[in-house]
Amino acid sequence: MRAHYPWLLLILGHAASAQYSSANDWTVDHPQTLFAWEGACIRIPCKYKIPLPKARLDNILLFQNYKFDKDTKKFNGTVLYNATKTEKDPETELYLSKQGRVTVLGNRINNCTLKIHPIYANDSGNLGLRMTAGTERWMEPIHLNVSEKPFQPYIQMPSEIRESQSVTLTCGLNFSCFGYDILLQWFLEDSEITSITSFVTSITSSVTSSIKNVYTESKLTFQPKWTDHGKSVKCRVQHSSEVLSESTVRLDVKYAPKLEIKVNPTEVEEDNSVTMTCRVNSSNPKLRTAVSWFKDGRPLEDQDQEQEQQMSKLTLHSVTKDMRGKYRCQASNDIGPGKSEEVELTVYYAPEPSRVHIHPSPAEEGQSVELICDSLASPSATNYTWYHNRKHIPGDTQEKLHIRKVSLWHAGNYSCLAENRLGPGRIDQEAKLDVHYAPKAVTTVIQSFTPILEGDNVTLVCRYNSSNPNVTFYIWDPQGSGSELKPGVLRIQKVTWDSMPVSCAACNHKCSWAFPVSLNVHYAPRAVKVLKVSPASEIHAGQRVLLRCDFAGSNPAEVRFFWKKNGSLVQEGKHLHFSSISPEDSGNYNCMVNNSIGDTLSQAWNLQVLYAPRRLRVSISPGERVMEGKKATLSCESDANPPISQYTWFDSSGQDLHSSGQKLRLEPLEVQHTGSYRCKGTNGIGTGESPPSTLTVYYSPETIGKRVALGLGFCLAICILAIWGMKIQKKWKQNRSQQGLQENSSGQSFFVRNKKARRTPLSEGPQSQGCYNPAMDDTVSYAILRFPESDTHNAGDAGTPATQAPPPNNSDTVTYSVVQKRPMGDYENVNPSFPEDESIHYSELVQFGAGKRPQAKEDVDYVTLKH
């Protein structure tokens, strides 16, 4: 069976295996037929599936030319391979053993791949693959086709191949065996295609070995030319360097007709004849139309033509210059039209009437201009004559006339005359060179009266000398400086002192500017201001100060300077000088600058002189005499720059009152607040102190009433005590006289006198600092009575005997009194009318009876009477 028909073998193999299979049998997949040749090898890719789940293959046998014995129910034949459980790897479950020529590359689960190497021609036929798994058994037929010699590869090619279109040829061989490599090579006319770079586009090779197909393939992609038609393409099979087999096909390239044109002669003078021949060199398929002629891409009609098989002839009689051009011929087949190359026919003639072309036109002044003499001639003109306004331009004989920088005198009419070897031509028409230029000699003219004063109305006119084309509009600079009454006339309303110079431009397609003209506006001095020259920092009293009057501009420039202080004229001159400035120089200063147009006054410049506090004084509100209980406010008034930042208050004794404000508030007032007060102020420059101011605080009527009532009460008490004292004195005298009559009587009398200085009587006038206060009197009246411990002390006192018996009365009587009489004149505005009685009223102690005197007590009794 030939290798070119593997599909028939696949059908036969499938039919042979059908008798051993059923729907519930094993599933085994492999190529139905495998091809090889004597000495090569066969690799049989194989997959199987056991009907029982999780079953494992126990044994595998490979039979050659097997048959089934119906009696023994076994398969008989030549055993090429027999594997048992001990012949497999227990871990990977792969069959790794090789028996003779057969190697099993499968496993116990699903792979039954085999390899037979070498293979022989008598191996052709069916192999039987016997597999057992427990009680399950299966025989799978595998068909081999082994030839004695290597079989030819097959070449597949498209049904039609066209010129310059990409084509792919496929060379295939139904063989692939690992360990026996083969190579597929391409050749074009016995030349290996890989070396023909202009022919081949790409070559790709692939090897396929699956359970469905086993083959080797190579693809050749190229773009054939029409010259490749009929050439042979060969695919060769090689093993190592040995050529095993090859197949050849011939290329049938379809292409349009290939034409060749010849013209005799290609250069001819007018009135001569020309013959053109078109030959069809090749066409596949054959021509479908006759040969046709074209001139400059357009078909020729009504021409003298002769048609023959594969050739056409065209004859041109009495050639004219209009017959010059490019000729070609054309024929068509089923692929399309074929065109010959174009051949140019040159007809010689004298120059035609010439024309002049100007680039650019119109030309701008200063531009480069090119004039071209256009005159058709064959051969081309070799000499040109140029004319400007019909006057010959010497020195220019070329086709092009160049003017590097065109000017006004270049304007005019130009013409040219061309000439070749057949003779001169003639002038057809002239061309006009129009030179455009911007307006010339532009000026700005002032039409108003001069000099121009600030606030005047000014009229300006823009003028020019010439222009091509005419002026169409005007531009004024600066823009918006005025209103245009008509083109070229500008009106400026109320011109300002700082008006810029004015310029105008006259414009066509370009603008020409005039030189700016100054309006020279006269105005009074501008931006007058006062500048401090020295000192550089703050101005302190006593420093040297220099001020300067400055201004921005004046027209005319002659000026005078004047100084004013608070609106009054001070002096004339540019500078104002203070040799030693004082606070009185402070104020608002203006400087005034004057010219012939007017006066300009600067803004007021405030001159501030810094000085320490001065002229301090204390003002008392509501007045210097204030009743006690009221409120008094003391203000520290001063003159200082900068203002006082800290105040200090002192009383009449110079004691700091610890008040730092400008005002000292006393509330409520007491008599003790009476006295003098002064303040001290401090700023960043220094310190100043005020003279003292006196504050007098007097009693209120309520206080005076209380004091008078208290004084009257004391006077009454003194009178009562005086009367009582007189009575006691009288009684004492009586007792004294009686005591002298008694012999045994002993008595003692004593007195205590408080001698105090007499107070100076109060003046009759009103007192400004209060009245006398009795509570301030420190007088203490006291008496001490001390008795002797024995009678011996008293014996000598009275000159009586010591043995004298005590008087019959045993009771001891002691009378003790102290009387201090309040002097008069202790109350405000009360003077005594009599001298104070400084006598002391005393008491007498009498002890009657005889006998032992009781022991005296050593106690001390104090009696003090105060009011």
C-alpha cells in the first residue's frame, strides 16, 4: 500500500478492530497506521483506559501476525514483548524494560507507548497489543506499513500562483521517530533555496507525534516572479548526510503580458518620420486583447499601425513638435493588462515666442526678484537676450534674470528673446515689474501755537512724500493719545504735562514711521515734596536739622523755592536749616516751588521734635481744699514727645506712693492725706519732675459736733470732781485737827501730785490740722499705802512712848482717794478763763485705838482715771 493514501489504511484498521470491541470495552487510542522503511524505527504513541475504576495494568504482550484460537480461547503468534509485574518500577509504575527490538515507554495507569528499533519490511501488517488487568483483558490491533526503501515526501501547493503574491508550499512525510532524525530541504532548480535570499521569504519546520498523527513537515513561503514560471521546486529527505528520498513540482506562475517597446529614432527634427515597435515577450495565460498604444498616458487613435502575432508597429509621418512626449504599448490577458516601459520621443524645433514670468509679483522693495524667460524649444535655448523698457540689458544671457535687492528704478516692462541651434525665436509679450514700497519721508507736524501749555488742545498732521500702493490708514503712537479728526489728523484734548513724544505711521501694506516729535508742554513744578537731609533718624531737641525742597520736574526749568510753617512764610531757598532745634520748631512745613507758569505747594511735612518731659505740674480736682470723706484726683500734667510712658508719685516726705498712672486717686479722703504732692514723668528721651502741690483735708461738720460734745462731757465731770474734792479736803482738815488732840493716836497723811506741763493755749484763729485729743494723755495717777510690820517703826514718828497701849477701838479705818482735775482749754476753740488749779487733793489715814497694829499688807493698789 502506498504511503500517499494513509486514509485507506486507517479505514481497514478500524474495521479490523471493530470485531474485538464493544461499548463497555477498553478504550485505546493510537495512530491506526504507522509508516516506516527498512532500517528505521517506529514510535507508536498509545493511550488506554481500563473499564474498572482504579484498576492497574498487570501484564502487556506484543504479538506479530497474531491469530485467535477459538479452541483454546487464546491468541497465538510471534511474541515481540512480554512484561510481567516484576518487570516494572513499583514506585513510578513505569515499564522501563526492553526486550529485543521493542521498548515499552508506558505505565500501569494510562500510557502504552511502544518503540521498535530497528524495523524491518516483514514487520508490515498487524501487531497485537495484549493487555491484562486482573480479570480484564484486551487485544488492540496496530497496523504497520514498512517499505523496503524510504518513501517520497508529498508537496502541497495552492491551485494558482500569481506573480509577486505570497505563496506557501508544504513538504510532509508521515514519519517521526525519536532517535532517527530526518531533515526536509528545499531546492529551486537544484539550488538550495536557503541561499536564494531574493526568492525565499521564510522556511519553518515542525515534527508531530500524537495519538492521532505522526509526521514531519516543512513550509516554504516566497513571492514568485514571472521568470520563475516553469521552474522546478524540490523537497529532499535527509538522514544525517544521506539523501533518503525527494519529490519535485513545477511552478505554474500566472502573470500579465510582458511587453518590450523600441522607437527609431528617439530624437528627430520636425517633418521627419518615426517608427515604433512593440513586442510581446511572454504571457501566462495567453493574450486576450490586441496591443494598443499610449502617449503621455492617453490612448492613441487614428494612427498608422501594423498588427502581427506577438508584435505591433506604429509609424509617425511628418513629425511635429506636438508629437513629442512619452510613448508606451499595452496588452491584456486574464490576469490583467501588461505595460511596456515608457520611451520619450524628442522633436527638435526653434524657440517658440517667449514670455517673462516674474517671481514674486508684485515685488517688495528690497526683496530678491527672479525673472524667467519662458520659451519652448528643442533642443533648449542656449542664449537669451533681456530688455528693460525695450532697452537691452547687457551682460545677462541666461534663462533667469536675478535682481538681488529690487528698488524703485527696477520697476517697468521686461521682455526676452530665446535662441537655440535651430535659430532665434521671437518676443511674444512684455511683463511688468511692479515694485511695492512703504510710504516715503513720513513726518509729524504740530499745527498748534507754541509754546504749548498744560491743558491746551493740540492738532498734529501726518505727512509723507510717496507710496506704492497708496496709503490706506495711519497709526499714532502712543495709542489713545487723542482722537483722529480725519485720516492723518490727530487732535489731543487738554494735553498733560507729561505727554509723551508723538509719532505717526503712514501705512499701505507696510507702515513707515516718522521720527517722534516732542510737544514740549510747559507746566508748573510737579511732585514737590519735603525731604529730610539730616539727621538720618529721629529728631531730638538740640540737634542740627536740615530739610531740602525737592520736585520731579518743571518746564521751564528756572524755579524759586519758599518755605512755610503752619501756612506762614518762613524763608526762601531750597534748604531749611535748624542749628539747634527746639520743641517750639515742631509743626507742619510746606515748601513751594515757583516758575513762570505757576506755583506748586508740597504736602505738609510734619516736623516732630522729641524731647524729655518738661513743664510738669500737679493739678488737684475738685480743688486744693477738700472735706474729709470726699474723693480727690491728682493729675500729672506735662509736655513731652514722645508721651510719658511712666509716672511716679511722691508725698511731702518724699516717699514713693507706688502709683505709676498719670492720675492719683484718693478715696475716701482722711485728714492724714493733708500735705504736699509731686510727680515725676519718664519717656524714651529722659525724665522730668513737677513742683509740689498742697492738698488740705478739713473736718466735716459731723466730726466737729462729736468732738464738742465729748469736750463738754469732760468739763462737767471735772466740775463734779472738784466739788467733791473740796468736800473731802474740808473733812480732812477737820480730821487733822482732831488727830492732834489725841495723844496716842498715830496718823499718816500723804499725797501724790502729778506735775505736768501746761499746754499752750490754742490760738484764737481756726486750726488747719485738727484739735487736742485727751485720749493721747499718758498721765497715770496712783497711790501706794505701806504699813510697818512692828510698832517700833511708829514710836518715833509721833514722839510718843513705845509702851503706849492701843486705842480702845480695834478697827482700822483707811480712806484713800485720788482726784485729778481736768484742765480747761482741751477742746477746740475753748480757752480757759482762769489758771488751772495744780493743787492735789489728798486723803488721810487715821487708825484709832491702842494696841498692836495689824500687819501691813504689801499689796499695791493702782487707781487711774482717764477720759
